[in-house]
Amino acid sequence: MNDNKNTPYSPLTPKPLWTAAVEQIRALIENGDIPVGGRLPAERELCRQLGISRISLRESLRVLQSTGYVETRPGSGTFARLPEPVNDEPVSAWIAKDLHILELFELRRAVEPGIAGMAALRHKGGHIAAMQSTVTEMEGSDSQDNARAVAADAEFHRLIGHCIENPAISQLVDQIHEMAGVERRLSLAVPGQRHRAVEGHRKILEAVQAGDEAAATAAMREHLDEAVDWIITYAKNNSLEKETS
């Protein structure tokens, strides 16, 4: 139990701990209780104040980093930040000026389908339950809470990589999804993309749970291909509307 009344953190309630920790720290940053640029407590102290394990805390910080709410500086600690706004600018504009986003999708399309297929062969019961919780979390988010959907999306894809229990693959997946923070926030801001992403995750999860390597590989490939297609189509349509207005 947290007996320190001078801290903004409070013990987490019984729900998926990565979700609870992400939500609490994100809210503290957005409300200004943790100032932007402020340093979060050291791992051991933050675990004590939140009432969670170091493993759960590290998973939460990975999600917060991928969604743009914290920055980890080696040797210095973890610092609060706010993600760059994405809804004030048309999707066509950010695609035109930031090809890095499409390059990240290309990387994910080259890597993640094979990882999903391997996960279908190696997953354990706990992995399925954890992935299902992210689908439920993403489904429960609304259009005004993009950060919640982004966090759940990031965790779903990360968990698939960790199903394989190969440290090299886990590390690769973590690095990809740390780089994909902006790409994920922007793609989920496209109208209708949140719903499509949830449906894609369900298909992937069903194939992984069934142990169907080919179906899991195909479902992941389709999920990523559709995301890119919808983003590019939306960007083109948005550009045409501007040209004809």
C-alpha cells in the first residue's frame, strides 16, 4: 500500500496492470500533476507508489514511450512529455511531408506477418488472455481518446512478438513499436480506422489461438496492408477535395 500522501501516484486497481499504469501516468501528465519535462521517480520507487511489479512498470513505460508520453534518457531517467497533436493537420499533409511513416509500415509488413505465424505455434494460455484484454480495451475507447486506443494497439502487437519467447524477436518487436509511435497515432486518427483495426486484431487473435500458422500470417499481412491502403486512400481523397474546393 502507498502510505506517502505527498505523491500524485496511487495504488492501481485490479485490472490489466499495463492499462491501469498507462492511464494513471498519462492522466497525471495531461493534468499537469507531472510537468512536461519532469522526471518520473526511479523504477523501484515508482513500483512502490503504484503497487505493481517492475515487469509491469516496464511494460507500461514502453507503451507510454511509444505513444509519446514519456522519454527515456539512458543514464538520466524517464521524463514526461506530451505527444505532438495530429488531428489539427490533414492526413494528406503528414504523409506528404513524413515518408518515414510509410517506411515504418513497410518494415512492419516485412516482419510482423511471420512473427504472427510463429506466435500461432508457440503461444500459451496467458498470452491469449493478455491479447484479448487489449482488443477489449481498444474496442472500449472512443474517438475522443486516441491515446487509449494507441496504447492498446501497441500492446497487442508487442504481445504477439513476446508469445514466441525468443529474446531476439522480443527485442526487435519492442524497437519497432517504439519507432512506430507517431505512425500509430496518425493512422488511428483516420476516420473509421479504429474500428477496422479492432476487427483486424480479432482475426489475428482467432488464428493465433487456433494455432493456425498460415491463417495468422495472412491475417497480420491483411491487417497491415489494409491500414496502409486506407491511409493512402484517405490522404488522396482529402487532397482532391482541397484541389476542387
